[in-house]
Amino acid sequence: MDLTAATLASPTLAGVALTLIHTGRAPTRSALTRQLGVTRATVGAVTGELRDLGLIEVDAGAGGGRQGRPSHRLLPSPAGPVALAAQVHPDGFAVALVGLGGTVVARRAVHGPVSADPARTFAPAAEAAAALLRASGRPCVGAAVAVPAAVTRPGGTAVRALYTGWPDGTPVRDLFAAELERQGVRGARGRALGCEAVNDVNALALGEHRQGAGRDATHLLVVSAEHRGVGGALVRDGALYAGSGGLAMEAGHVSVDPDGRPCRCGNRGCLNVEADAERLLDEAGGPVAADRPVLDQAVALLRAGYPGDSRVRAAADGCAARLGLALAGLINVLNPDRVLLGGMYRELLALAPARLRGAVASHSPWGVGAGVPVEGGTLADGGLIGAAELAWQPVLDNPALLRTA
Ligand SMILES: [Zn+2]
């Protein structure tokens, strides 16, 4: 599925209603009536259809409508369908079931080095996801896997997988789908399961836009220091900006020092190597323990050391300065109305907001960059939630898909 096409497709009225409920814009039937601009009778029919499909519950008990009249609350059904989301990274993987409204119903994370053989990576992730789904007893709307590599679209193949060693053109979507099928995972009513693959920071950006701190931004720029390296994404008018082949927004390879450290891409001084978790640990002298994800170690070191450890502070301030330089360039090129930071950068912003925003402003021509809000993402599992958005999308466009065999 092409997300851009899916988002631009004409959803059914029930699909528009479901999307409004899913994204928190219509928590009550009266709110949904206002948002849709249709009669109460029509909204009653639509919510009845969504209820009959097992997607929502209509709670007549509360809600606080106009003139003191209670308005029926629209809630995700506690037994309703879920999306199956997976996120693979160089230090392991996580899987989750994500319900309507971006709610993580169940989650499991496994730590361990990722295999350079993609099949050996996706088999345990699919097995863990299938176990969660079986335990939940809930139907599945679809699956999606987020990976630390650019992902072609259409095609679902990974390229530039610099941190996992997968060959260029690895068919990550098809591999994950095949492993899920081997595990016996089926879609609602026994149908074949739809499966998507997406870059991990693209997934994070989509999750934050739909369910987190990116809501209502028209041009949302997300830059995140993940488990290794740095990624970027742009959500424009609700859809991921993909470029001509799905490979846009490689923010990690923006050079912030032409004489800097060598990057795995062949260039020098990329943000990937000048301001990522490994660089912070390297400069701050933090131990790199094999039994703990690098990202977790970097975040823990920042939290513990930034207030009083001069070496940690110097390393963090250096990362903030280099990140600020890259952000100023991206802001100047893309003209976003909001910037969200993820992964280690979220911690960096929380600890040194003035330093990071000051670095952006000092490199911004005409001061434009200083006026763009730079905030931290708010989702604990943004990558998983964003991947789940892709899996949910066909049902959000047309909920009646759950009815047809
Ligand atoms: Zn690079």
C-alpha cells in the first residue's frame, strides 16, 4: 500500500467517522455530529455500523453534551480489532498490539544483536507478535514492521541498512509477512493479512502526527537519534513525504562537519556519527554494556550526568550544537510549522532546551528557524504506534472491510 495514495483516497463516511474517533477528534456522538456536518440520525446510523463491526462501544451514560444533556461517548471496543506492529533495531526488536486510538494493548521487547541474515531477524519477531495476538484473542486488522533503513515504496524493500548489514533490496515486508503466515496469523474473519514495512523514523513521525505531539501540524519535521544513527521524516498535510521512491528525508546524512568522523555512507561528518547515541557515549566516557541497548545507556547517562558531570555536559552540549546546525538547515529547506525530536534527542531537549533552540536560532537565516516550535515527541512507543497506523489505514478508509470476507 502506498500511504500517500491511501491517505488521499476517498474514505467512506464510516471511515471518516472512524478516523475522527481514532485520532481523538470525536470523543462523543455530538462532537462527531459537529465534525461530520451531517444530521444526528445519520451519525446514529454510522456509529451503529461501527459498533456492529465490533470497533466501538457507544456509552450512553455520560459525556457532557450541550445544555447539560448527556452525549453518548464513543469508545474503542475493549474486545475490538488490533493492529500488529513490530520494530526491529540493531539491539533487538519490540512487538505490540495496537488498538483503535493508538492504544498499546500488549507489548514485548527482546534485547539481542540483530542478525545480518534478515530471515533470522524476522522469524523471532513474528513468533513473539503471534503469541501476543493469540493471548489477546482479538482479531487483527493488519501488520506492519518498522526497520532502521530506508524502505522503498512501493515494494517494501530495505536499502541503506547501514546498522543491520542486510543486503540492499532486502524484501522486509514480504519476509515479515511470510513469517507471520508461518505462525498462522490471519486477518479479520480469516482473511489473508495485509502487511506493510516502513522506516522507523517515518513510523515515529506518523505516530506522533496521528496520536501524539504532532497533531494538527501541516508540515511536521521529525528528527530522532534512535538506537544507532539519526533519522528524519516529514509529514505533510497528514501524509508521509516519501520523495520519488520512498527514500526521502535521510536527515542522518546531513553533514555538520566536512572534516568530521567517517560515516558508514562513505561521507564524513554526517549527523549520524556526529550527534548520535554512540558519539555521546564515546565522548562522555559512558560504558557501552553489551547487555543493554545503546540508546537506553545514552538516555540514562544524560539523565544522571547532565546536571553535575562536566564531561557528560560537554558531550551533550556538543551534540546539541551539531544537531542545532543540522536542524537549522532542514528548517530552512522544508519550512515546517513544528519540529519534533525523538529518541536521545528528546532527552537532550528536555535537559538543555535553551542551548538546543539557541543553536537552531544562531544558524537560521533571517531568524526564521527561531520561530518554529521545537518540541519533544510524547509517545512512549511512537515507532510501534506509527507502524500500526499503516496497518490500520485500510480499515480507517473503509471499516466495512471487516465485514466482507
Ligand atoms: Zn552518512
